[in-house]
Amino acid sequence: MTVFQRKSRLVSFRVSEEEYECLRRTAAIHGVRGISDVARFAVRKVLAIPLEEQNGLMNQDWHVEESVAKLTQNLEQVTHRMDEIVQRLDLLKID
């Protein structure tokens, strides 16, 4: 039988809708009480890693996120420009 230790501290943070759904599905799949248990498990895993390695992993993740954001922005700009070109070509076909 599992004995649950009473928790005395509260940590609150925001997640995206996608992250929330992932947490919710993970909790359901593993049959835990809720997303708090999943988040607590993830935090314990990070805290088990030596501090020096945590810094390296977090810095690496931030750089990846920044790169993805820049690529997404560039892709949106290219898509917008391509739409403009297509519209101009359509106007030329009409003439």
C-alpha cells in the first residue's frame, strides 16, 4: 500500500494548452492522482541531476527554443511573401 506524504509547499507555474493536455494525458495513462503528481515526478528527476549538468541542459533547451521561435517567425514571413507573390501572379493571369 502506498503512503502519501502530506505536502506543505505550493509551487505555481503556467503551461501552454498543449503542455497541459500532455500532462493530463500522462497522468491518465499512468493512473496517478493528477497533473501535480506528474509535475512533481518531473521536478524530482531534474533535481536528481547534479547542478552543473542542470545548467548545461537548461541552457541547451533555451537555445533550442529560441532557434525554433526564430525559424517559426522566418517561416511565417516567407509564407506571407509567397502569398503576396501568388496574388500578384493571379492578377497577371487576369490581365
